[in-house]
Amino acid sequence: MKREARLGDVVVSMKNGLYKPASEYADDGTPCLRMYNIDAGSIVWRDIKRMHVSAAELDEYGLREGDLLVNRVNSRELVGKAAFIPSSLEPSVFESKNIRVRLDASKAVPKFINYQLLAGSRRHFAGHAQQVVGMASISQKQLADFPIILADLDEQCCIVAELEKQFSRLDEAVANLKRVKANLDRYVGATLGEAFSGKWAGTEADWQSVPLREVADVQLGQQRAPVHAADANPIPYVRAANVSWQGLDLSDVKSMGFPNAARYRLAYGDILLAEASGSANEVGKPAIWRDEIPGACYQKTLIRVRCQPDRLNFEFAYYFFLHAALSGQFARLAPGVGILHLTAERMLVWPTVAPTLRIQAVVVAEVDRRLSIVREVEAEVDANLMRAQALRQAVLAKAFAA
């Protein structure tokens, strides 16, 4: 029979994690699990930090099978997430932003409690955590007061077995959906590669490349500066953060002064390229400006490409740049350590195909057709992924109904 209880009723011990300065971290040290290694009730073995620990520290802060690791400091949306420690885990310690919970095996099955934390801890602690310097935190006492449902050990084991059976099916379905998304990404890349191979229309002569400067105006945006921020007549501007793979995200648009606004004012059909990025996969990411904010300008983190209308269709150019970004051509153009830069100078001489406008229109129409199908399928996949997550929560809620 199920009954209500507190987490503290089944706990043998709780322990806050270990703090060490960066000088103690080493590639040959003991793994130290951080808040980033806790996800969806499990330990995620990625970006593992290692540190030098003594035998006494390993004994005091070590993790063993059946322990629960609970995140005690994080954003309000994430604080309280937890993970079960499996037998397969390499001997590890845990950082100070986590709490190790060791349970009384005569009272609770660890996975039974872990699933309850997965079901409700983040929602519970979002309303109970205290705010400290921009982060939310919970104490051992607050964790001990987390409400749980208890049952006989045999019933706990049966519930865990049923949950794992249901979640195994869900995990398989989610994996299949993610494979579909990956295949869609590959299809987009293949479509763009084919579109600019010259196979769809025209002759080889039509697809000879020319420097971009011959068919478009290329210009870097205005540099941010304190004098511009203090301008009495600020103008909205677009920056690299507003450019996404799905187009422009204008939910957060900044403003500043533009002494030469005419030079930096955007026009319908301008292509905006992310000029720099710390990720090779993001540099050169393109978007089309369609006068979403009349009179807006753009900042130095973007390169504006303004097509000559009698030479280059701006939608054709957008797909051409999207192909260059997705295929890694821009990343290879922008060498560097840390931040990769395209630069306007490099883009001026970027080899660009500009067949006749009729051929460009044919290419745009066919790419539009194919990518519209991709968007429809992708929307359905995303909807099913959301349904899977909702079903997971529903299964947990039913399992632990009082």
C-alpha cells in the first residue's frame, strides 16, 4: 500500500560535494561530476572534469551504486534535478554544487526515489529554492522535506520495473524520431548541394563562378561603442544573436546611435551573414531581411550582402550562402583560434555562382518545394517528441499517485 512520506524518512546520509581550485584539476585525475552531468534522471558522461583527490577524499566524497546525486545550485528551472548512480560508473567524486543522497536500503529502492525526483523535484524546488546571486539553491533540509510516496519494497521494485519497460519503449520511439531529424538535415544538405551543382538547369557556362563583389555590395556593420549607446536618437539594430537557422529572431532587439544611418540602414532583400562565431558550425549563418523593423540598421557582428537585382536573386543568394554554411565552406574560409571571422574582405572575393535570373528562379522554386516538405515533416517530428515527453511525465504521475 502506498503512503505519503518525506525524502528524509528514507535517507541514511546527505553530503555536499567537494570544492577544489582549478590548479587541482588534471587529465589523469579522478572524475568529478558537475551539475552538467545530471540530466533526465541519469548521469551523462560528457565534458568530464578530473581532479587530484586523496584516498581519504575519495572515501568521503566517492559515489557508489544506488547513490542519488541531486543538483543543489543552478537556475531556478533546473535546481533539484537528480540522477541515479549505476554500478558501471567509473569511481568518481562530485562537485560542491551537488548533494549526494544515500538511502536506507531497508526502506527505499534508489530508482524508485530517483523516479519521484525526476517526476517532481524541479517543479517543487522552483517554488521553494532561495535565490543567491542570480542562482537558485536548496539546502539539505529542503531536500529532506521533499514529499515522496512509499510502498513495500516488493511493490517499489514492481513499479520501477514497469516504468523501465514503458520508458524503454519511449526511448526507442524518441531515438527513431531523432534519426528522422538527422536524416532530414542530411536531405537539406544534399538538396542544396544538388541545387548549386548546375544539374537542374542551364549549361556549364551558366554556372561559372565570379567574385561576390561583381554581383552584390558587401559591407560590415557599425561597431558598438559607448558614444553610440549614449546617443539621444537611438535606432534599432540587428546583431548576430538575432540570426538563427530558422531565420531572424527579433524578440530581443537592441538600439544605439548611428551617425551615418543611411550607410547601415537595412533594405528589403538584404542577406545578413554571421561574421564571426566561436563555433565553426555557426559562422556564416545567413538570414534574409524583409523589413521586419522599418529603418533598422545592423551591427559589426554581421556582414550585409545586397544583391544587384539584375544579376543575383536574393533568395537564390540566401540558399547559396546557406549551402556554404551547412557544408563547412565558410568555416574553412574563416581560420582562427577561438573566434572565427569571415571578414568583409574575404567575402568580397567569395566565389559566387550567378546564372541567369531565369535559372536562379527555377532553382529557388525547386528548393522551396523540397524544403517545405522538410518543414512539414520536421514539425510533425517535433510535435511527436513533445508528445513523448508529455507521455513520460504522465506515466510518472500515474505511477506515484497517492
